[in-house]
Amino acid sequence: MQSPLYADLVLFLEIGIALGLLVGAWLARKRKFREHAWCQSVAVLLNLVLVAVVMVPTFREQVSPKIPAKLGKSYVGLPAAHGALGGIVEVIALYILLAAGTKLLPERLRIRRYKLWMRTVLVAWWLVLLLGAATYVRWYVPLPVRH
Amino acid sequence: MIRTCLCITVLTFSLFNALALLAAGSRYFGPTTQQGQEQTVEVKIDNFSFSPATLTVAAGTTVTWINRDDIPHTVVSSDDSRVFKSKALDTDDRFSFTFTRAGTYSYFCSIHPKMTGKVVVQ
């Protein structure tokens, strides 16, 4: 493995966050809504910190200068897809936190079909995690056999 | 007498041939530049490693790193003053640095910090 420590740490934390979201979903099914709200809020906010502190600076330095010229290359396409979908999912997750956990939003901007939104975001979140893991493998794991 | 002359002729011919072969050999296997000009040596980057990992060169030699990998890499000297530092090199991109002073120069890829190499300048 050729990865820097920060990449290992981020991958480890992101897997933990995604598992935490599953635990949160399970808490909702058990009707423990307060615990559910805490669990999902911590996960989404911790992810926001990781995105802002590690992922965005790394992306700007190593990936964005190669867009669009090398978008067809997997080492650019994968992090670009991960970043785009991840950004959308994080924004929707933050919106759900605001809509469901606070009264900051005006009535007309609140969500009614919570379950649908939350489940959709949970599935998309795991898809983003898979794209992130694929990016990690592409950037840091040497191929076993080369010709 | 005739035998001695013949021997001298054969020996002289052999010597010339040997010298000619040596000259041709140095053209193909020796330094890539002519005497008096600075020499250039290449380091290949492939499958997350520098090859050769340790390179010994004379002062004044230009070392060129070529990225043959399908992922970006950088070449950054390990010392605090960062004697040399490349941008991210894509596939087939090159980075060159001329080593004018004797010493040992360790370097690494800043994207993959476990990728390291060394240039020993004599």
C-alpha cells in the first residue's frame, strides 16, 4: 500500500460514518427517534469536517487541474464522480438535518416524506462511499501484476 | 622472420579491432552525451516505484524522471529546503534536475510518501 496516513485515516473514518448511519437507521426502526437524530447528525457533520479539511484541498490540488482534459482517465473520473455525487448527498443530508431537527426553515421548505428522503440519502451515501473506496484503490494500491 | 612479421601484423590487426570495438561499445553503452557536455541519466517511475531506487552519478549530471505509471506521481527532495520539487507528473511526463554538488539526495513522491529514492552525487 502506498497511501499517506491521512488517506488511510479518512477511509477508516468514512467507513465508520457509513456504518454509523446504518445504526442510526436501525434506531429509527426501533422508534428511538432522539438517538436516531443524534446519530445521523454526528455522522453528517463529521463527514462535513472531513470533506472541508481533507477532501476538498486534496481534490483541488491533485484532481481538479486535470478536469476536463483527463476526465476519461479512471484516476480523475472516479474522484470527480465521488466528489460530485458526494457533494450533492452531503447538501441533501444537511437539508434533512435542518428540516427534521430544527425549526430554522420556513414551513414551505420543510420535508413531508421524511422516510423516502432519508432512505434515498442512505443508499446514495453508501454509493458515494464505494466510489471513495474505488478512488482510494486507484490512487494508492499498486497492481499485483504488470506487463 | 616471416613468422615474426606475420605475428606482429596479426597482433596489430587484433589490437586495432579491439580498440574499434571498444569505441563502438562506448558509443552504444556509455554516457548518452559527448565528453565535455553534461550527462543525462533517467529514472523510471512505474508501478509505484522509482527505478533505479538508488542512483550514483557524477557532479553536473542531469537526472530525468519519467513517469511510466498510469497514475500521477511527484518527485520531491526530502531535505527541509526542498532542493528540487516537481509538479504532479502524469503518464509520460518528465522532470529533470541537474545535480551540481556532491552529496546524497533522498527524495520521495508527495502523493505516495512510501515511494522513495536516492541520488548519490560524487
